[in-house]
Amino acid sequence: MQVKDVRGKPILKGFQVRYAGTGSAGEAVDFKSDDNGTWVLVDTTDLWYNSESLEVMGESTHEKLNKQSNYQIKEKKDVDVKEDIKGKIKRSKGKFEDVDMSNELCDGGG
């Protein structure tokens, strides 16, 4: 089976490919064909992509994308952690806003 990318370049197992829709990149690990076209399994997402929506890229391009992606993920995780902490603080403050601590409700026992 001859599998070609969007530019007509052949895709072989082990080739680095990128999905044009999201920019996801990875290694082509398997192929299948059906009535809807030829499909390529990409290792990083474990998803099947239509070969006509993929483009073959060189190893150096893949490494650059991988480094950028890892940096963006780390940066996003740092922001998510800060936002998560802020949210927890707001929720915990909100729990005590409606608490009535007047003398009538807080009788000591004894």
C-alpha cells in the first residue's frame, strides 16, 4: 500500500508526520485503508489520521516542535496550578461568608 501525505510525499513507518488541523506531531506507526481513504496511526496521540491531512516533516522540525510543545505544556501547567490555588482560596472564603457567629448560636456547654 502506497501512503502519501497532503503534498504527495510518501509516508513510511517511522516517518515523522504532523497533522495540519492541530499541529499534533509524531511518528507514523501503522497504516490502514477503507472506503473513506488511507489512515495513519500516530504514536503521540494514538489516533488515526487521514493521510491527506498529514505532512511528512524532517527529524529536526519534529525536535523543534517537540521542544516548543514541552515548553508550552510546562508554562500552561504553571498557570493552571496558580489559577487552581486562587480558585480554592475563593471557594474556601465563600464557605464562611454566611456563617452566623452571634452569641445566641454559640452557647458553651457546661
